[in-house]
Amino acid sequence: MGQLILLVAVAVLGFKLMTGRWPWAPTPNTRAQAVFRARQLLGIGAQASRAEIIEGHKRLVAMVHPDRGGSNAQVHEANAARDLLLDELPYLPEDPR
């Protein structure tokens, strides 16, 4: 019985070392994590409107543009964040998409 407990403990610790989480922890929702990261990147809140998302994107791109010492990768990341957050908004027929 003691060997079985030891074997289970080693297996659980091995899982934790390989995946970075405990086996009983829920799997993280990657889309929710991406939305959270995009909001942080653009500096906007969870209830941001379309105009606030676009304004946050413009502000970020102005800082990370290659002409101002940024890189193309940073601009692409800002664009991806904007697109992801705009996709999360509920569709309204009068929205010019």
C-alpha cells in the first residue's frame, strides 16, 4: 500500500513538473487568457466599447511603430489584440465592420 501511495505521489509531481499545473486543476481557457492579455496590452477595461478599443490600439501603435523605435512584431501584436477584442464585441447591425 505504501508503494502505491509513493508511486501516485511521484506521478503527480511528474505531471506538475511537465505541465506546470496540478492534475486536478482545471485546464485554462486559452481564448479567455488571450482576451485578458489583449485588454492589458491595449490598456482598456473589460467593458470597453468599440471606440475605446480602437483608441487603445492607436495609442499603442503610436508607441511601438517601427519609425519610433518599435518593431513590426509589436505592431502585429497590437493589431491582433485589436482584432481579437473587436471579435469579442456583440454584433450590432449598425456597426461598420
